[in-house]
Amino acid sequence: MDNPNAGIGIPYWHPNHDILLKWTTEPIENRIAYIKNNKPAHEIKTRLRLLKPVRGKLPEAVDKLEAERAKLMAERA
């Protein structure tokens, strides 16, 4: 059986038109399918081209903010 959490928690560039950086909360294939099925045809190629996993290490400050965000989200659940 496949791991349902595979690919979750990975930072991606440009996951939405107004968000530069976001950690995945579901498999990225779900976002790709959403883009292909729901976005205007003239936007799809650009959106998919910009949607990329972060390579390398993010600045420590960004990692700290993400850890704090994840902790707050876990507390809310």
C-alpha cells in the first residue's frame, strides 16, 4: 500500500498565483490535477512551469517560521 503522507511537507515555489512559497499539505499531484482541470487554458503552462520543489536549503529564518506554523497547526487539530 502506498504511503498516503508521501510528498507532504515539501516546500514548493509558486503553488498558487499569490503565494511564493508553501509546504505541501497533500500530494503535489493533487495540485497539478487541480491546475489542469480548473484553471484557464492560457494559464496552465505557466502555472505548471513555475510550480517547482525548493532545491537546496532555505534560510534558517524560513525554516523556523515553518516549524512554528506547523506547531500551531498541530495544536489546532
